[in-house]
Amino acid sequence: MTDAHTQQAEQAVDQQRKVQDQVDRADKAAGEERSFSAMQAGGREYPVPPLPAQHQDKPGSEADLDLAPMYDAPFYKGSEKLLDKVAIITGGDSGIGRSVAVLFAREGADIAIMHLDEDEDAEVTKKAVEKEGRRAIVIKGDVRDRVFCKAAVEQTVKELGKLDVLVNNAAFQVHAPSLEELTEEHFDATLKTNLYGYFFMAQAAVPHMKPGSAIVMSGSVTGLMGNKDLLDYSTTKGGIHAFTRSLATHLIPKGIRVNAVAPGPVWTPLNPSDKQADDVAEFGADTPMGRPAQPEELAPSYVFLASPHTSSYITGEILPVIGGYGSR
């Protein structure tokens, strides 16, 4: 090595240390713990952690949540994107399903609200749809039952006249502390609800759908990235993503589009009925945006994928709405 090379190396070290010193001074000036404010980029401000610590029994009740989810999207203006369409929404009583029902109605659709046993929540959603000037019916039952799914579709067609959009959204989620403690009953309940339920509903709906119809699935960030505490749930959501892509190709000859929304953490009854109260308080805090989404922040994605006016050339896609990538 020549003296010139040695001098260049020393200069590089000096430059690196100068940059390091500058950053060290900036760190000290700001303090080792820099404050972080959760990102607010919507039409109104959304709650940030810590959220009210609470736990619910399954399947969860929006009416009983301490801190009501924000679903009505007051700044969202409809423009007839779904005018005179008829949509079925499973898990339509609360959470994302309720917000999707309201925005679909605002876009001109009549809604069949399917739910398990959350009667009060379902009635609130029905009234919210009717407030938008559209018709709504409520259908109670278990999507794990193929016979019920077929009957629900037939009831929708009979009472609302047709079927244009299916939103597969009902879900079961309970964390497992370890692989060994994930029981067969637990695993089976998750798969039956999240995979069989989606399959049964699609199988029942497709014969009634015409070209231009759409199916929108609720996937999850857990199906994209996995989750160490949600082995079964993540498995089903990954399966839903694969089902979406496969069914989309399968239904192209029929003119029916199939897509999925993959939400990150969203403030709905699903999570307080899964997590312990202390964990609920910090729900969504680890996202890059520093907070969970509210249902009204997800619902426009469902409108986009359901409407033939906004996504006619989109099928088989998984749309992540997860509050950013990476960690903060």
C-alpha cells in the first residue's frame, strides 16, 4: 500500500467520524427517546394507543365496545359507483363489515347483512343502511354450514331481486400461546369459518351472478407476513389470498372479478374478543403509523374493488391496507 492509499484511508475515517459526531450531537439534542405522534392523514382524527383496556367474549359486540369504532365516514361522498346493485356482506353486523355496508349503500346498493348472533349490532347496521336510502335485510346463521350459505343467497335474491356483489368478511380469530396449545378444535373452528365459509358462500353466490359482478374477500396482513401468535388464523388468511387468485382466474369466463383487501390492525370487536385487556390497550401501536385503522379507513377499498366503474380491469389482486411497512 502506498502513502497515498494510506492517506486516503485516513481521510475516509475522518469523514466517517465527522458524520458520526454530527449525528451524535443531533441525538443528544433531541434526547435518546424521541417523541412519536401517530400519523393522522384522514378527514378526521382517529384514536391512538393507549386504547381502553377491555376483553369480550366471542364473537364480540360492537355495541359493548368501550370506544366505538368509527364506521360512517362522514366526509365520504357517494357517486353511484354501485347504483342499484345488491350485495351480501358476511360479518356485516359490525367492524369492517358495517362500514362496508354503509358505504355500499351510499354508493347506491341494497344490502344483505349476514351475522352470527350479534342481533343488536346487526340492527344498527340495518338502520344505518336504510338511513342512506337503501334497502337492507338481516340474515342470521353460521357460514360454516353449507346449507345455510345456500339458503342465505337464495333469500337475498328472493327479497332484493338479484345478487351482484359478495363480500366474504366473517372471521374467527383467537390467538394461541404456543403450537402445542393450539388444539384441533381451535384449528378446526378457524379453518371452518375463514376458509370453508368463504368457499361455501362463493359456491352459493356465483350461479346467481352475471358478468360485471364482483367478489371481495377480507384477507389480512397476517396472510402476507405471518404472525407468531395467530398460526391458524394466518394460515387461513394466506389461504384466502390463494383462493382469491385462483377463483379470479376460474371466473374470468363468467365475467366475475375476484379480489381481496388485506387489512392490518383495525379497531373492531374481533380483537378485543381475542386479546387480553392489556394487549388491547396497545393494539396497533407497533405499526409504522402508530395506531390501528378505523373501519371507515378500510371500507373505500371494498367499494373500489366491488365497483365496475373503478376496477373493471382488476382481478386476482390482494390490496394491503396495513398502515405502512417496516417498524418505527
